[in-house]
Amino acid sequence: MSKDYVVTLSLGDSKYRMYAIATCQGSEFVEDKITHILPFNILFTEKGGRVELQRKLTIKQFEEWGLWKIKSVEGDSLTDFMEVISPVVRPLEEEWKPLKN
């Protein structure tokens, strides 16, 4: 059995942060039992922002990134994920019309 967790990644001791979904074997978060990591960026734009998912990495591929480490666990539910990305999620407005690209 595996479980997904929303985690914060940090670049060494710097202020640079990134989020990811970490898949962990078992029912509790144990860093040594992580099997995959799906990093994602939260980008702010004039119209709110967007969330960009990157390529899913095995733990070996993630270790090749070098100095990126798991700083904290934000949660293990869809609600926790939505709270992390909420600063860039645009609320639905009554007169909101999607733009065609």
C-alpha cells in the first residue's frame, strides 16, 4: 500500500522552495520509504497564476537533482493540496468566461 503526501522541497539552506507530491510506501510518511516524487511549481501571473506539474521522478532520479531536500510535509489529502495551490487558483465569478487560446 502506498500513500501520497504534499511536501515542501528546499534547495539546501536557501530560501528557494518548491512543492511536490511524494508517494510513500505504507500508511505513514517515512522519508526512507518514498518511491516517487512529482514536483510542481506555483507561478504567479497578472490573472492569478498557474500550477505546472513536472515529470514524475523515481527517488533515484530525485536524488540526482542534488541539493533539493524535503523540508516539510503539508498534508496527505486533496484538501491539503488545494490549500497549497489556493493562492493562484482563480475563484469562479458569475461573469467569468474562459479565454480561448
